[in-house]
Amino acid sequence: MKKIAVIYFPGTNCENETKLACDAVGMQADILRWNTKKDLDEYDGFVLPGGWSYEDRIRAGVISAKDPLMQKIKEQAKKGKPVLGICNGCQILVEAGLIPGLKDKVHMAVAPNINPVVSGYYCTWVKIKNVGKKNAFNAFYEEDIIDIPIAHGEGRFVTNDVQLVEGLEKNDQIVFKYCDENGTINAAANPNGSTANIAGISNKKGNVLAMMPHPERAFFKKHLKEKTMNNFEDAMSLAAAAKIFESMREYIR
Amino acid sequence: MGDIDINTINLDLSDKELSALIKENGLGFSIEEIKKLPKILGRDPTITELHIFNTQWSEHSSYKSSKDILKQLPTEGPTVILGPKEDAGIALFTEWQGDKYGIAMSHESHNHPSQVIPFEGAATGIGGNVRDVLCMGARVIACGDPLRFGNPFGKNKNRTKYIASQVIEGIAGYGNPLGVPVICGDVYFNESFDDNCLVNVITLGLIKEKEIIHSHAPKDAEGFDIIIVGKATDNSGFGGTTFASVILDEDDRESNRGAVQVPDPFLKNVLFRATEAVFKIVREKNIPVGFKDMGAGGIMCATTELTSSACFGADIDIDKIHVSMHNLPPYMITCSETQERFTWICPKDFTPTILKIYNEDFDLPSVSEGAKASVVGTVTKENNYVLRHKGKIICNADVNQITQGIKYKRESRQKKYTGKEPSIAEPDYKDMCLKVLSHPTVASKLACYKHYDTEVQGLAVIRAGEADAGVQAPIDGCPAGLALSADANPRYALIDPKQAAINAVAESMRNVAAVGAVPIAMTDCLNFGNPEKPEQFAEFTEAVKGLAEATSRLHLKGTQGPVPFIGGNVSFYNESAAGKSVAPSPVVACLGKLEDVSKAITMKIKKENSTLFLVGERKDELGGSVYYELHDHLGKNVPEIDYEKEKKMIHSIIDAIEKKLILSCHDISDGGLLTTVAEMMLGGEADGKIGASINLDFSSLPLSKILFSESSGFVFEVDNGHIPKIKKMFPDAMILGETGGSDLRFTAKDKQFRLSIEEMKKAWTSGFTEALQ
């Protein structure tokens, strides 16, 4: 069985549904506390779920990024194991420098949303599409449009390195972008003002992914905002976002 | 009574001196009440005892005015696992893989604090309510928030807008980090709430019947440890219960701030997980325990209730309680309402396990300064409540005397409502439709819900605003779904509190039925004025009569019995210093159950060329309606519920949805028929694209009354192939029109009116936002 560690930092609040998503695609997930004494070598992959770890003190993700456990996760990532950060987990990966991970430093920020209509924390359903080549998390995606919710106050990928985004595009590190219902990537489809509509970025190797939308909340058809459920079995069929976890499973040898 | 080691306070004083003593100590006693103390204790009280009885005898803790009246409410039935006895009631939900599952449900108010410090007040409202549900052993899965604010365009508009925005932020600021989704709620604006907003909270939790944890000491608990876990005790919220039972004077706003607790959702998040870890071991090893949240009355209330309910006493050393402030007087430590705390009672040999889970595994002391689990005392065989401080006994009273509280028979005198039906000239219909849609009560609350995390925990199937009730699938892999709605129209209550209560019950049931769920349990939060004033107390008694009557007559589906109340709360003294009471507000919440959550439907029109049915006769019942409000009238004719018809209609809707004969459904309420159809076109996100044409020539009423009467009913969309079946199930229903096109067309008396989706959307999505700006 492929074993996944879902990390609970103080303040994380999506660990249960994230574990459920991992288990539902045939992996076996354990929820590990930040102060766990377990050996991470036991695990084949890692997920940093959403929440408000360490109360978002200073800035979302900063304190967790400095947590001793993150050093260990970095080492595991270096071994090529998949690491998925969702929402607050995404912010942690960016603050830890694992994303974009080109230099050993914090190279980007996930800044407060800019949205002309809703200020501050914003929970809504959006559409994203895969724009990257194959990595640990998008092996199943072609041009699919994925229905998925966001729920954050700080989800805007930014950097002061003007060359960076171009470099990321070149390296195929930009994995998901916000799009409209036709798959067009435009400003109207961008819920938080993220640079180039970026919703998810991987490291260069493709085994670490930081994404703001929540695939574990768009996992079954019953979750989706727009849906027709023929029966309960149909309601429990996997939705598009579940492929992120399936891809992770396939990536683990 | 027991011996004590410190000086007592002489109460053998004149009324004037007693009154001065009450004021000086910030107590809420009446003169008559404080005079009872020496009789009960057999001596004068210590300062700590004085505060203990003061807290327990407050209206908030003792229900002294309401207890007898509330007995009318039905609380039993086949869907009740636990009635309104402990911190939360529990309704039987479903059986799944050999286990019986219940839904724990609690419903409370946090009105006074929210008026004084709205962000913190609303946040701690959520915080306290979720603790009630957790402490039953349940996993907290959902919240609902019925809110009432003042007139956003009236003389207090700035304060009202501030309070409304801050309350919404406070709910988001607590619920989001904690990770509890908001699944329903409503917002009304009315000037009667100018000086007293109402912030009600409903919390749901999932629990297996065999895993319920009780808030009383177990059998044979003598010698068990009493453990306090969570935030270090400080002076915050001291006097909170007394404060909840006083009339707010705007001039005292600053001095009242100290009575509001300080919320910490971050610590609560960790506490919840640590507590769940304790639950797990308690269940695995079958350890006898008692567990209770610390809310009103703090440590004193939790420890006395845990022990007295099982016929024990307690011996507590105040010096062992972890505190974050030096030199707090002991009565403050025992009665303050510091947030994020719980009490455990457990066998001594289990104590190290509890301490390890909180203090080491979840490392509370590192997570939040001063937070931890501490053993503070033991359960005693004698019924005395003993508190020790610096080696001296400072309280030694009969624990049953403390928890028993007091009771009043309040005088009740109904005020005669003298309002009349207005005569209003027929309006410009199109213009009036848009005005109704943009009225803040009717307008979309999307701007509010977008600040709430509706998705966390991954249980959502239908979100707040998408339908008349929120729907969740709470058990992984199990088809059973739950639905939740909360209702109470304040303007109906200004005319007739009893009818308002009946309407609240009926509407909450209609809302739950509109998604396809069977109403299985109710809770109530009764927000009223001053019970010492006979006219205001009569509003309360009338409303309770209405609740009892409506739930008894609108039977639990499949039975001849009532839909039971499994929990509730009373909030009195929602009265301004000028003597103005809030509109009587018997807010009810209705919990519904779907056997198969995949059959749940929203209100949004699903396709073109289907048929729209109307069930529920349009009547000249616009008293309290939005239409009258737009003309500055209250009117007189509040909608009346015909119980037999209503019951049949609600149950037929549920059956038709279960048989998959209905594509979308919406109940008729605020704004009337026109609003119902418009909202079905727009859908929860106001992104609907399918229009409708309807014919309104079915009634002899003036067109304005057909469009805007809020008489009970439903509009629902049916595939043309199912029309014969629907006609059979609803002999009284009529075809209202059909779906299609991209606008709303209505025909009446040879006239045609047309509203484009765009103009309706603009009106409907702007009204609420503008009210808050």
C-alpha cells in the first residue's frame, strides 16, 4: 500500500477530508501531528492540507515553514517523493522555498487577494485547467476544465523577480491556471488577482505542487456546485479534481 | 450548611443598603433574591458564594421566568435520542453499517455581546455553541446563523451597518479557522433591532448513539478527578450571564466590554482535535467519564452541574486552576467566562492519559500561552460544593441549591394590536417587483456567504443560498443527507407573536421539504424583551403557544405525533434603555433528513419548456409583508396556517421529490410569489439563464396581492412528462406557467409584463450589499 502522511499543524482544518481523498484512490493516509516522532521514511508521499496553521501569525504559512518538520519534508522531497500543498499547505510550500524551488530561498509570495467585488476572505467555486506537462499530479489531465472551490484571503501568487514567471512557464512549472467555462484564461476568470492566473505551481522536478484551490473538496460528484446526480452511486463517482490524487498514486512506484 | 474559613458578608441590611451592595459588587440580584441567601445557606454568604448565586440565579442560567412556559413544547418522539436536557439535544438520524447515528443540535443567542463588541460577540457566539455540541462527544459539522439587525437606512444606520458587517466578519473569523461550514441562515433588518441586534447560532454535530458522552458525572464517581482543560482562566466574560440578562444602555457600552469574552478559534481548533483523541480512548477502553463545556458561569457552573446532576459534590482547589492573570479574586476565577475551556471528570488512573494528550501530544502550553490541562479537585460523596483558596475554605454550599436556581411566575398581559390593513393604490408592477427584489430582507445574501467557508470538511451537497435549506452528506459513503433551515419573521411578530411563531415553524419545515428532506427535529431560540413587563412577557408566552401548537399539529411525517424540540435557549432583556423591546423573535431551526442525498434539489430552474406548478392559495394576507413595508405599513393580516393543508402540502412535496418528479422547488415567503419565481430563475449564485412565463389570472385578488402576498406555498418545476402524476399528488395545485426564454413574463387581466434576467439580477444582488455600505 502506498502510504501518505497528511500533516496537521496547529490550526490545520482540512486534514480529515484530505485523508479521505487519499484513501479513496487506494492510498493509505495517516494524519501526523507537527510534533510527530514517526520516521518520515515510512511514507511514500506527503500532503500539507488547508487551514490556518499557527493562526496565520505574521503571514499565512510562515511559521509552519520554519517548523522543524518542514526541514524533514524538504529532505523527503529531495528524494523525489511527491509533496502536495493545498491552500494553507500551498502557502507553506512557498514560504519554505520549496516552490518554485529554483533557488534555495523564498522566491514568491502568496499575497492578499485582489478582487473588484469581494474583498478579503473569498469562498467560491472556480474553474482551472492544466497547462503544464506531465508531473506527479497532473498525469491524467489533458485539456480538462476542473470545477473546484477556493477558500482563502491570500491566494495571489506574486514575485518581485520579473524574470521568474517566464522562467516557470519555460520550465513547465505552472501546472494550473484559472479559466472560464470555455477554458479561456482571462482576467474575468481570475478570482484573486494571481499573476498570470496561476492557481498551482510545481517545482522543477515536478514532484512538489502548491495549489490554492481545494481538490479534496471537489473530489466526488456530490461535492460539485453544478451537478445532476442520477443516484447515490453516481453522486459518489469521482469528479475531475480527484485525478490529482490518482496521479499522485500512480507517480509513487 | 458547611463551615467556612473566611469572613462573610452581612446581609442583615435595609433595602437601601442592600441595593447599594448589589450595585457596588456589580450583581444582578433583585432585593428579594439577595434576601433569600441567608435562609438558604443558614448564614451570610462569602463573597464567592454571593457571586455564585448571583450567576446561577440570572435569567440566562436559571430560565427563572421561562421554565414553566417552556414545558408546553413537545420534546419527545421516535426521532429523539436526547431531548433538551444537556448541552445539546440529539436527533436520531440514520443507521449505517450497524451503528445508529444521531445529529446533536444546539441553538443559542449571543445578542448582548454582539451589540457591544460585534466581532468578538458573534465569534464567541459560535465558539460557545460549537462547544455545546462537541461536549456531547460529537464531531461538529455545521453551523447556521439567523441574524437580526436594525434599520440600515434609519436614524441609527451607521451603527447598524457597522454591527452587521462586524457580526458577519466575526462569524467568518471564528467558523472559518475552526473549520466549521455555515450551511444556512437568514438576515432581517428592522428598526426594532436598532439598539439590540440578534445573533443566533445553530450548531450540528455527528455522533454514534453508543458513543454519546454525557455532561454529568458517571456512576460511582466518588474520588474521581476534576480536570480543567484549555485556555488559562482570566477575568474575561466575568459577569457575562448577568450581563446577558440586563437591559443595554448605549452609554454603558464601554464599561460593558469587559463582560464580553475573547474568542480564540486557533486554540479551539487544537483543543477539538485533542479532545477527539481523548474521546477515542474513552470509547476504546470504556472509561466512565463526564465532560462539559465551560460557557455561562464558567468553572462554577460546569463543575456544579456535572456533579449535582449525578448526586455528588465537589472539592476544588482554586490555586490549582491555571490562570493568566495574577491576583484574580477567587470568585472571578470560578465565575469568569474565559473561552475555550472544558471540564473532565474521570477516574484517577485515567488522569495521566488525559494530561498527556492535552499537555504533551497536542502540546497546548506551546500552542497557546498558558493553555493546558490541570487537575483541580475531586468529586465528593457529600453534596457540598467546596472551594479552597490559599488553604482556606471560601465556599461551602449545597451543590443542589446552587444548580436548582429559582423560578418566577411572571405576569402576562396581552397588548391589543390596533393596526389596520392599509389601502394602497395598485403600483407600477414592474417597478415594484424590482423594489421588492432589492429589499435587503429579500435580496441575495451571497455577499455574506462568500465570506464563510461553506466547503470545509467536504460534506456540502447544497450550500446556503442555493436552496431553501443547506444540505450535507455527513457520513462518509452513506446516502443519508441532512438539511437545515432557520426562520422567524419579525414583522409578523410585531402584529401577532403567536402567528409569527406558527409561521416560523411552518416556514422552516417548508424550507427543509423544498430540498426533499423530512423535518425530524426542531430547536428554538426565543429572543424577547423584558419578562418583568407583562406586555413583553405576554409576547413570549404567546409565541411559545404558537410553537407548541404548530409543531404538534404539523405532524412528524408518518406519525400522528409532533415534530419534537430537542434543544433551545431563551434570551430576555433584548430591550433598550429607552424601554424599546425587539420585535418578538421566536427563531426556530428545523433539521431534516433525506434517505438519499442524491435526490436533493435546489431552487434553480433546471431546463427550458418544463412546467411551473403553484401549490398554496394566494390570500389577502400581506400583514408584515415586504410589500407593505415598502409602503411604510405593517398591516394586520398575517398569513394563517391551515394545519391540515399545510401538512399535506409539505409531505406531498417531500414525496414528489423522493419520487424524482420535481426538478426544482422554492417555498413562498418574504416578498411573495413574484420573488419566489425570480429567485428560481436566478439561482443561488444569481447566474441563472432560463426565464419563465407565468399566468396570474387564477385569482380574483388585486394583482399586487397575488404578486406579493406571503401566504404559505411552493412553486416547483416539473418535467412535462410527469404532469399527470403531479396533478394526482397535488389535487389543489395549479399550473402557473412554463420555463424558457431569457426573461420573466407575467400575464394578468390581459396585460403583459416583462422583466429581464439582467434587471432582476441587478436588483436582487445589490439590495443587501447596499444596505451594509
